[in-house]
Amino acid sequence: MSPNKTKEKTSFMYRIFLKNRNFAPEFKFIAMEFTGKIIAILSPRGGVSKTSGNEWKSQEYVIENHDQYPRKMCFDVFGADKIEQFNIQMGEELTVSFDVDARQWQDRWFNSIRAWKVERVSAGTAMEPGVPVPPPAPSATPDFTTGDAKDDLPF
């Protein structure tokens, strides 16, 4: 594509954006969730903020899902109040809603996965992998004696 065509296309797209920018508030955030079993609770971390001087506390957990190829995710809960509120225990089945953020330290970037909501998975909805779901039991026994008795066909 020639430079002039690229410039024209970019200009055209920018004009469309400016014309339709009123629609931007209608985009919705899709919550990120992970459902699985808590397989590790890491030691809590804490300290004092350099900027505000307030104490802080953070706790990390590892959760594993029950897919055919299980995946693990390490997430953290920030704040002593949230840690107590969520009260996450080893072996629990949870659905964790989280946000992903990145921060820079020297020349490297690090991701953090911070939980903002934790829900217990009820026993009825927790599924073990590899266990087939049985079909529902028939409500009544079908009557095969109706119809013409001379037919060889079962239907």
C-alpha cells in the first residue's frame, strides 16, 4: 500500500472514530473469572508503605481448574480486611474474579493477578474431571405390546 493510501485510510478511520466516539461508553467490561480448587496457600507478605506510611498485607494463593489439561493460576488478595473476608482455605472449590495489572521494576515488567471477589462453588455444581454425567432416569416404563403383534419391527 502506498504511503498516500495509508495516510488516507488512517485519516478516514480517525474521522469515523471522532464521529462515533459517543458510542464508546456502551462498551462493557468482561469480568475475568477462574474456577477451581485451592492447591497452595503461600506465606503472607506485609510491610509499610513508603508513600503513606500505612501498613499493608498481601496473601497469595494457587488455584487449579478441572479441565482436560488442568491450568494453575497464582493470584493475590490485598489488604488484611479482604483476606479475612474471603477466608480462603486449602482444598476449597472457588470462583475467583480478578483483575490483571503490570508494573515495571528496573527494565522488567511483572504481572499481578489481584482477586476482587471470591465465591464458594456449591457441591452440586462442582464437577470432578472424567466423571460422566448419568442420563436422567425414565419416568415410566415404555409399553412395547401395543400395535400389531405380526410385525417383526421393534417400532
